[in-house]
Amino acid sequence: MRPANVFLAGLGCWLPTPYAASEAVAAGLYDATVFAESGLRGVLVAGPEAPPDMAVRAARTALGRSPGGAAAIGTVLHGSTFYQGPEMWSPSAYIMRELGITGAGGTEIRNGCNSMLTGVEVAAGLLPYQPDSRPDILLTTADNFNSPLINRWDSGPMGVIAADAASSVVISPTGGFARVDAVVSRVYPEFEAMARGDEPLFPPTGSTGRRIDTVERAQQFNERVREVGGTSVADGLAKACSDTALAALDTAGIKPSDLRWVLVPNGDEATTRNCVMDPLGLDVSRSQWEFGCGIGHASASDQFIALDHLLRTGRLDAGDHVLLFGGAPGWSAVAVVLTLCAPPSWSRSATGPTTQTGGAV
């Protein structure tokens, strides 16, 4: 998709206090060998904050930075990966009520860690049909992994740590600080079982109180692939990632060398290199890995936390191209190409990184 007149008009994040990975090792929470190999330094850990409340805080910042504010919102899309609150309930409606947004449409996007990037794609398709009086679309996402059902310190390959955070973006057809030049999303269903493993489809895992062990599921899938002599799962996923990213650049009409930054999920350095940076022919320094390794994998917020960080620290200029890439169970891959129109006013006044703790940024 090469959309016309789709802009990021507002951006906000809510980040809790970071917890050092070294302290987690000392406390017996994080494996010392994994810590040494992954290079991950820390993770954002929230307290008892409900994810929808976290999303509201991020959204208030995004709306405050958007020229139209809440009055211009015609649709609200809320994405998530983990539990949001009571089952059979609508977090998007709760968020709208808390923000005072009435008379608008709204729904959830459940595409795992790609929920926000998928939200950009959905918003691009919806924008031409928004009422003239309410042309903008609000995207929100938030997750809090403080739960006995999951171990954040062993929640992904290569020592990936599940982080708590929220982010929000206002998508507008009338202008903004960045233009969306391309969105490419693909699903590679041959890897679907990597996130399922040997888990039964029914009853749902959470309803039985079973622990969610994504690492074990991936190991079960990898073992089945080895038994039938299949292609390396790691190689297959790397190709899926790079093919999707390259397709987005081609759609936008730019080359990898034209990119100022590449923003990817916060994982280990090797995965960042193998799946995205090496295929693009770019050094890992063009990613935000150094920043992200102190944040942890904040599900669907990673790329937008990094974008906010770059803007607030003055590392983006008008005309810069940025690739936002994400992967999620499915296997879903989404790539979004942005071009900065002009640094927003709120970015010029910032003097520190976005990792200020316990508050909206």
C-alpha cells in the first residue's frame, strides 16, 4: 500500500520505571548465561497499572501534541498482546470514555506485537471515510506483563524480556510531522505453529490457569520441523522479515541506503542484524538497538517508543526516511516507511531521552 495524505499528527508514550537485568540475575529471575549472551540491559516494569489506563495516559500526550486534539477523532483503534482487563469487555470503549471521545467509532486490533503497525495500515484505509468534522484516527496500545501466567524474564528467544509500556499515535489526513509513504503487511502461515506448539486450541490457555510458555512452544515447533527435515526456522523467519521490509522500501520508492533509521522490536542484537539490518546492508548502529536493549520488548509499542526518543533527542530532520518493522505470531510481518515532514515543536524543546520514569513522554 502506498497511501496518499496519511500523516502522523501526534505521538505519546507512557513508560514505567526500568528494572536492571543485572538486578534480575542477582535475584534469580533472569538466567545469567542468557543475560551475558543477549546483551539486554534492562526492562520497563509497571506496577498494578491497568493497560487501558496506561493507554489513556499515552493518548492524552498524543492528543495534546495533535492540532485537532480529541475533538477531531472519528475512530479509536486499540491494540494489545496480553490481557487488558475483564474478558468479554471492550478496552477501546473504556479508553474513549476516559478521553471524553463520543460519537466516534472504535474497536480492538489483536495482531500481537504488530497491533500498532497494523493500526497504521487500517487507519490508512479508513481515513478517506472519516467525517469531515472528525477526520483523525487515534491508535493506542498498552500491555502489562505482571501476571502469574507468564514469566517476563523467559518470554522469547535469545533472552527477550517482556516490557510494560503504552504508546499512542494520531493519524490524520490533513498533515502532521511525518508522512506515511508505504505500508506492507504479510502473513507467513507456515510459521503459525511456532507460537502454538503443542497447546490445544480449546479450552483457551488463560481460562485453565496454564502458564503461557512461548519459548517451550517455539521449541516444540522447531523440533517438529527438524523431524521432517524442514528448512531452518531461523532462516525462514529472517527471509520473511527481510522480504517484507524490502517490499515496503520498493513501494515507497527508496533504497535501504536512503534510510536514516530502522526501528524494530527490542530483542537481541543478533536477531536485529540477521532479520533486518544485514539484509538491508545497514549497520546495526542505524537501528535503535542500543536504546531498546535497556527498554525490553514492549510488545506493540517498541517502534513508537523509539520514534518518540529520536524526535525528543533531536536525531530526526525534515526529509529523513524511517522504516518501522515488526513481527508477530502468525507469522505476521509489517513494515511502514515514514518521511519526516518537519520536527514537531515538542521535539525541539526536549533535552533528555524518553526513558524518564513513571510518566507520559
